[in-house]
Amino acid sequence: MEEKLSLMSNSKWIATVAGIWIQCCVGAYTFSIYSSALKSSQGYDQSTLDTVAVFKDIGSNAGVLAGMLYSAVAVGNNRKSNGNNYQWGGPWVVHLAGAIQNFVGYFMMWAFVVGLIGRPPVAVMCLFMLLSSHSMTFFTTANMVSGVQNFPHSGGTIVGIMKLTVLKMQLSSMGWSCRLYNKVVSHE
């Protein structure tokens, strides 16, 4: 029994499913859900909101740092120290970096929207939008590269499966996410 659990926990399919769920939880494709609350609470006109949205797009498409971090900590991560093998990094380090960025960016925007912190200059809001959306590149990089490494002869297929599944799950859950977000923001 223990051997079966060990095989299952090391399965490339378990990693793929976990990667899909991780990507579904990072907030991609959700700007339309909270943009109206951001616009009204901060007194933004449509042009200002569009400026903030540009920083969302820049952050979610600039994944060079995520790739560099992945290369540094996950590629060839078995090092020898005094003859002992140890693993000092891996995709989880990239996920952790993304999770920290995601939390800080979205928490600060939430704090501004609900009035916990006073209204910031637009440049500060753009910075936190960039930070939160940039976190998505860390999750995507770790998941996609791990998927391609786990399925070396079907790399394009696994990337397509992961991206399509994530997109479908997020789009189908937007109604639920919008209702939940509105409840939290409106303190109901």
C-alpha cells in the first residue's frame, strides 16, 4: 500500500493535475471581476483604469524573471555536498516566489479598495497590479516546464491540455468568483 502511494505521489500525472489547479487559483483572467470595484473605490475614470490594465498585461506577459529563477533553482537541482545528494530547489521555489508576489499585489489592491489603506497614487496601484499579474508567470513557467519535462515526447500536447483546461475552468467559474468577490468587498 505504501509503495502504491509513493508511486502515485511521484506520478507525472499528479504533477500535471496539481499544476492545472495551481494555475486556476492565481487570478488570471479575473480583471473584469474586480475592475469595477477598483474604478469606483479609487475614483478612476475609464482612461485611468485602462492604464492600470496595461500594467496587468505587461506583468502577465513578462516572464523572463520566472524563467531565470526556474533555470537557477530547478534545472539540475541535485547537487552534491560532501558526497551526499540533496535537493536545494525545484519548481516549488518558483511557485513560492509567485505566491509571495500574488499575495502582496492582490492584498495591497484589496486594502486600497476596501479603504484599509488610503487611496494611493495611480503609479502605486499600477505597481501592485504589475506585481500581482507578474506572479502568474512564475506559476505558468513552473507548471509548463515541469509538464514538458515530465512528457518529453508530448510537450506541445501537455502544454495545450494544461492551458485549455485552465482557461475553461476559469471562464466557467467566473460567475461564482464574481459573486464571491462582490460579497467580500461589499462586506455582506
